[in-house]
Amino acid sequence: QVQLVESGGGLVQAGGSLRLSCAASGRTFSIYVMGWFRQAPGKEREFVARIRWSGGSTYYADSVKGRFTISRDNAKTTVYLQMNSLKPEDTAVYYCGAGEVGKGYDYWGQGTQVTVSS
């Protein structure tokens, strides 16, 4: 099992920045990929960004490309999401997910609220 704990959400004005953190514990050696997803009220959960644990390759949703940056700290088994130039439409609960090789995102954090005011 892998446990994920997110932190760093909050209220920010449009154009501002926030950094989310996701700390992994447990069977972290089995992690192949970690990602960030978000869910706005009344909408389905959507993909935001992901990073491969080995090699560090990244991939972003078009809606956040150029504004958000995902990174990892192997020593701390932590993934970060630096969010710049935030927009009101970025308002959502942000979830951290982790997956093993050949599997989907099987592990999820509890979520952290991000609210961007206009």
C-alpha cells in the first residue's frame, strides 16, 4: 500500500501562485508514476499533470501547460505542483494519485482545496 498526503492548497487571487505538495509513504519503491488531478464542483475529475518516478518525464493537460510545473524530490518521496498565473477556472479540489507499472492510479490522497478569486 501507498499512502499519499497533499498539502498547500488555499485561497489566492487571480494571477497569483500556489505550490501543492504530495508526500508518499509505504511501498514507495513500487511507484511508477505520480500525478495531479482536480475536480471542480459539478464536474468530473480531470487530469492536470504527471511525472514518471524514474527519469522524471512530465506531461501536462493543455489547460495548464506553461503555467503549472510538476516536479519530484526522490529523497523525500514527494511530488510538487507549482501553479502560477492562476485563473478562477483553476478552482477545484486537487488530488494526488500514484500508480505502479502496468496499472492505473490505484492510490489517492484526500485532496486539497484550491480557490482562485477574480
